[in-house]
Amino acid sequence: MVRSADVTIVGGGPAGSALAVALGRQGVRVELYEKARHPRLKACGEGLLPHGVSALRDLVGLPEVPTVRGLRFRAGGESVDADFPTGHGLVVRRDRFDAWLFEHAASTPNVDARPGTPYTGTRAPILVGADGRQSMFHRRLPAQAARPHRVGLSTHAIGVEGVTDRVEVFFHGDGELYLAPTGDDEVLISALFDYRQFTPDALTRLLRSIPAMRARTHRIKFTTPVLASAPLGSFVPRIVDATERLLLVGDAAGAPDPIVGDGLALAFSSTQDAASAIVSGDWRSYQRRRLARGANARRLGRLMLGLSRTERRGAWFLRHCSAIVPRLLDLAVAREPSSDRQA
Ligand SMILES: Cc1cc2nc3c(=O)[nH]c(=O)nc-3n(C[C@H](O)[C@H](O)[C@H](O)COP(=O)(O)OP(=O)(O)OC[C@H]3O[C@@H](n4cnc5c(N)ncnc54)[C@H](O)[C@@H]3O)c2cc1C
């Protein structure tokens, strides 16, 4: 006789796949729906912060991808390096990374992975929404959209000169630009804009507007299409519904503005909490801990959005407050929710 599942997970992105692994290993029977077939590209800055790296290592080990030791913030003529206080970050090209993680989930005992299968509504006793920022479950557990409204773009290219093992972050009046090595001389290029600054050629315009980038990109060749995603950022005040036995994970449970680069790390560092909640039935502690982690990222996001609003403001900050920049990274890589650290 076929044993039916204990948990239905909707979404086989990083959050859903990671949770499927954690549950399957504990003997929980999982059905994992993923509407796409991996590998598929996804608009993302592709940086995994150190606390996400260590959570991922504990869960499944690490993929062979470029490591980064910190960030290089740039605005106007100013440049400040800030290395991670502990550990290192990873640059995970999302098509390969998501496929790698989904494959881990599919080969975990007790996990029935269903690629290319949109969720149609039948469910096990417990239902998990891991279907991203525009989750269908926000009808039941509503999300609040972030302000200001922002658009994100990402692509990959070869021929960008001077890329190092630090993620470069440019603050510019038209938007923020991110560069990170994805391996084999290829670079991730991502940009974040306010809606009002956005035009279809926004990314190439931004590359041309930053003098330091103009000089480094005259031989640039794009290797993947430019993908867009909007609106960015959301806050979900309630992420569990004990009556419906519904729980949200990953971006579905609230997405920090990508300026913090914490979405993936937040998903992985909350995976064990979500799995424990499902196994023990203590859903409230998952809600409390996940929201506290998300609040750290939101606070940092607000601060960084304020600093990055104009190139002049960013340059002023880097010139006069360079000593504070590493402290920002400390905040970004904070492992535990602040309420737990104080306890
Ligand atoms: C421009 C941009 C830059 C970013 N930069 C970074 C960064 O540098 N670092 C970082 O950590 N984060 C970054 N993020 C955030 C990061 O992309 C997300 O936090 C991450 O993708 C969340 O993973 P997830 O699994 O929750 O959701 P997703 O990655 O969105 O996965 C959800 C999955 O659910 C599937 N799905 C949806 N609906 C259904 C359905 N009905 N049935 C079945 N399957 C379904 C989708 O196909 C998808 O595979 C960035 C985001 C953007 C937009």
C-alpha cells in the first residue's frame, strides 16, 4: 500500500528544497511540488552570506562555487572594503544552485519530489508555502508590500575587468549595482532600482553612468538574458496558521529588500526551526524566531536604502564613516535572532 504524505511543500526553490531535506531525514514523508523544471535562471544577486553558508553546510554540504571574503562598497570616487567578521560568502548561480539543491531533496529518503508540477490544491495534513515572494498563500496569511517600490535585474557576463573575491556594491543615484564572480571568468551583474528610475535599458545605462564600470566593461559579453523581478521586499506579520495547519518559509514568509543580500541565508538559517516546528507541533516558536531574524534584515535594509539613495550620500558615508561599514556586515551576518542572543 502507498503511504500518503505527512507534509505538502509548495515550491522547490531553495527554501522548499532545504526544508524537504530536513524533514525527510527525520522520517517525515514529504511531497514537494515545483512548477518549473530545474535548471532555470532566476533574477537574483546570487550572494549567500556566511550564516547561510554555515546553515547550508550543516544541512547538505556545500556546492563547488566561488567564495567571497566580503564586500567592496563604492560611491563616487570612494571605495571601502569590509570583510566578513567570520567565515566566507558564496556566489551561487541560481540555475545550477537551485538544481543542485532540488536534486538533494529528490534523493532524500521520504521525499517525493515532483518537478514540472504546479500545485493544484490537494494536500497532506500539513501544508508549507515555499512558493516565493508572490505566494498563493498570502490570500490566507497576507503580505505587506515594502516601500519604496523597487525593481531588481540580473544577468551574467564575461569580459568584465578587475573582478576580485569581494562582491562589489556601487551606490548610484539611478540605482545600486552589484558584481560578483560566478566562476570561469563569468560575473553576476545585478541592479536594484526605484520604480521611478526604471527604464527597459536601466542596466546598461547604469553600467555606462558609473565611470569605474565604463572603463571595465568595454569588452563585456552577456552570457544569460537580463531577468527582472518586482516588486521587491515584503513583510508577512503571520507566517503560521495553526487551524489550517499552514506554515510559510523562505520569501513566502517575508522577503528583505535584496540590498541586504540576506534572502537565501534567512531561508537556510530558518530551515531547522521550521522542521522542528512541524515535528514538535510548536509552531509559535518558529513564528517568533523567523520574524525576529527577518526584523534584523529589515532594519539593516532600511539603513542601507537610506545611505544608497543618492551617489553623493553614499560617497559622503563611505568617506566619513568607513569605520562603521564592517559593523554593518556584522549586523548582516548576525546568526541568531537578537531576542535569542540576549537571552
Ligand atoms: C534582484 C534580486 C536580487 C537578490 N539578491 C540576493 C542575494 O544576493 N542574496 C540573497 O540571499 N538573496 C537575494 N535575493 C533574494 C532571493 O532570490 C530569495 O530570497 C530566494 O529566491 C528565496 O527562495 P525561496 O525558495 O523562498 O523562493 P523562490 O526562489 O522564489 O522559489 C520559489 C519556488 O516555488 C515555485 N513555485 C511557485 N509557485 C508554485 C506553485 N503554485 N506550484 C509549484 N511550485 C511553485 C517556483 O517555481 C520557485 O522555484 C534577491 C532577489 C532579487 C529579486
